[in-house]
Amino acid sequence: MGPKKAKNAQCKRCLNKFLEKEIYTIQQFQYRKSPTYDWTREFLTGLKIGEWDSFCEDCVLYYGKISHDAWMEHSKNK
């Protein structure tokens, strides 16, 4: 058993610490079909979230869901 790796990254939302290799950023959303990455980035900027902010998996999934839900509402009201 090797030495324990330090949890040296911190999620901006929940403030939990995790391993650096487990970091997620909103750049993950470049690969989904909708909403567009530009729309998502603008939406999350309104929540004071930048492209390079670090998140754990649960929190990046949370932001993926709320941005998608907001996009669906936005699309309905067009």
C-alpha cells in the first residue's frame, strides 16, 4: 500500500476537499448538445461561476441540471 495522496483540491460549491485528478470544471459542458456551451457559460457567470472554478462530481452534475432546466424554461418562453 503506497502513501496516501493528499486531497488538495476544493469544490467551490460544497467546499469538500478531493484529489486534484477528480476536478471537474464547467468546461465539461462543452460536450453536451443543449444548451450550448456559450449559453451555459453566460448562465453560470450570473451565478459567479467561472470556467476554471473547481467542482466535485456531484456539484458539477448539480450545475449541469440547473443550467439544463433553466435552458428548457428559456426555450419554452421564446
